[in-house]
Amino acid sequence: MTDITYHLADVRDRIRNALIDAHRDVDAVTLVAVSKQQTAIAIEAAFRAGQRHFGESYAQEALAKLPLLRDLPIEWHFIGRIQSNKTRPIAEHFAWVHTVDRLRIALRLNEQRPHHAPPLNVFLQVSYDTAPGRAGAGEAAVAALARQIAGLPRLRLRGLMSIPPAGLDPADIGAFYRRLHALGTGLSRDGIACTELSMGMSGDFEIAIAEGSTCVRIGTLIFGPRPG
Ligand SMILES: *Cc1c(COP(=O)(O)O)cnc(C)c1O
């Protein structure tokens, strides 16, 4: 488990250096440790090394692990596809959701967020890929959806999230993230508070930070390759 401690320190260093290179505040980025397919023991090791934000992609898997870690003040982020029959446990157990991409899901999360909990922090997931079944709202739909989400009392719209399509030329990743940043800036200009950007993973987080990311989601670099 000492590996996790070293890996985390290394990732934090790299985030800090990327922020310095971009002339940004050294604490302008939140690191979400993506713990999907990792054990509760590995998560606890990262927690002991000072990590507080963790991301899970599968509701079923998270529901099995969260009770084992109940005593730790972890801030949980849901970063996977949301099926509408799984919104309740997400609304109940997570502090952040990065993957809201349609109104129906937002309405359910809003309705199911427990009243004793603070509003659920939400990123709206954007897709630039028009292939059917692809997660994320199309760019043209984002403004209306953001406005609707901003009006829901149990949700707090924080910003935009996107994942570059697999196989995107590495030379084009900066432009991809720049486009998301510009979309967020446009929304803020139109009066929709939507200033954060969830962008960047193990393979590209330094580029994302150069383009204004405020939240990176990193799994492999911290925990090693996922089994299977
Ligand atoms: C798995 C996953 C990550 C982490 O990917 P790594 O390449 O392991 O850092 C980040 N974001 C999302 C949405 C994921 O599903």
C-alpha cells in the first residue's frame, strides 16, 4: 500500500507543477481519486495518505463498498453513466455527480436528494460526439439544460464535464478541453453560474489543467491498472 502513498504524492506534485506552468493558483484543482474496481483497503490507504475525494463509476459496486468506509469523512463523486433506476442511491450517498446529461435524471436526483443533506453538487456532462448512445448532452442542448438544473433547489450546478473520445489524436486534446472551457465561459456570461470544469484523467490531466480544469479524475496513476 506504500505504493499508493508514493503515487499520490507524485500525482499531487504533477498537478501543482501543471498549475504553476499555467500561472494558476496552486490549489485551483481538486484531485478526485477514481477508485472504481479498487478495494476498500486500497481506498483506505489513499485516505490515510491524505486523499479526501474519491470517484466511483458503478452504483452497484459503490453501494457494496461505501458501508465499509462509512467511518471515514470521504467526499464521494459519482462519475459513471446514470441509469434512471439508480438515481436514489446516488442522491443519497454521493456529494458530487459529474455525469448529469439529461433533465429526467436531474429531476430525479433533485427529488431524491435527502433533505438533511446539502444540495448535490452537479457537473453537466457534455458530448461533442453525435453517435447514438454516447453519454453527454450535445453542445446545443447544454444552455437550456444548465438553466433548468440551476433552478432545482436540491442540486447545485457547479460546471461542465467531458471525456475526450477514445482515439482522439493527443495533439487535439488541448483544443477539445479549450472548447469545453469556452462553453462554460459562455454560460457564465449568460448568467448561469457554471464556472468549474471536470476534465482530465491519468493520460491527459496536465493538458486539462493548462486549459482551465478545476477537477481532475485520476485512477490508474494512483492505484495502478484496474483488474480486468
Ligand atoms: C475510469 C474513469 C476515470 C479515471 O481514468 P484513469 O485513466 O484510470 O485515470 C476518469 N473519469 C471517468 C469518467 C472514468 O470513468
